[in-house]
Amino acid sequence: GTFLTHSRDMGGHEEEGEGEEYLFKIVLIGDSVVGKSNLLSCFARNEFDNNSKATIRVEFRAVTPAYYRDVVGALIVYDISRRSNFDRIKRWLDELTTHCDTTVTRILVGNKCDLENIREVSVEEGKSLDEEEGLFFMETSALESTNVQTSFEIVIQEIYTNVSRKAL
Ligand code: GDP
């Protein structure tokens, strides 16, 4: 579909544990201009400030089947001030289902929650979609650093839990 050609971005995240190294591929998807690159740089900056050992590798590329290869986590992003972005979330979810394993940890992210005065999508709508689709859900602001760290951490924690469970 043509909607894909306008979107890009990928975040690779490397996490270092107690003597063990994990490389998790996490992607940010969603329409253009919803704030994917800002969310990623906000997360990366905070990780850096916290003196974390995490290495963030950022790559920008077209969304192709290769983009989804080995993905274990996804942030599906919309802009709360743009109804059209929210309306296309289902298409992004279908896209993930087509290319990825069903075990991919998914979080729905309603970004730009600082734009309360021009909000077009309510918190309740986000919540009901997450319940319907069995996703995590969070509203964020990359501009004000609200819930950005938490959103990534929810995904990373869940992935880590799944990895540990498999190792048992
Ligand atoms: P992408 O195309 O999805 O990667 O979007 P960008 O990260 O490039 O952001 C697109 C535009 O939205 C830029 O002008 C950002 O400054 C703005 N933006 C991103 N995140 C936020 C946010 O949380 N709040 C507000 N008000 N603007 C944001």
C-alpha cells in the first residue's frame, strides 16, 4: 500500500544485563510526522543521561519486509491531535501481523499528549483499542519527555520476561 512508502524509521535497542548481552530489535511504526524519531531520540537521550549501558542504534530506512525481520517489539504510534493517524492504526497492526511473529510485544502509543487543547482522539478511545487488540497502551509527549521512558521500558521488560521464560 502507498501509505507505507511515506513512513520509515527503526530503532534498534541493545540491552546489557548481568554479564549477558541481549540484542532486541524494536521498531517504531505509524504515519509520518506522528513523532517516531522524536520519541526515539528522547528515549536515547534519557538512557544516556542515566548512564545506562544501553546502546541505541538508530537506523532509518523504508518499511519493507526486511525492516520487520527478527522484530520482537513494536511501538505503534499515532498523534492524539490527528484523528487520521488513529484511524490507520489497524492497518499498521495488520502490517505487523503479516510480517512478524504473533509473539511480538506491541504497545500503542498516543504521542503529543501535550497538545491537549487540539486533541482529536480521547484517552478512552486509545484504551478501548488496546483492550480490543490485547496491546499495552500509553499516551506520551516526546516534547515534554512524558511517559517516553516508561513506554520503551514496558516493551523491553515484556520481551525480557518472554526471553527468560523461553530459556527455562
Ligand atoms: P516522525 O515522522 O514520525 O518520525 O515524526 P518526527 O519525530 O519527525 O516529528 C514530527 C513533528 O512532530 C516534529 O515537528 C516534532 O517536533 C513534532 N513532535 C514530535 N513529538 C511531539 C510531541 O510529543 N509533542 C509535540 N507538540 N510535537 C511533537
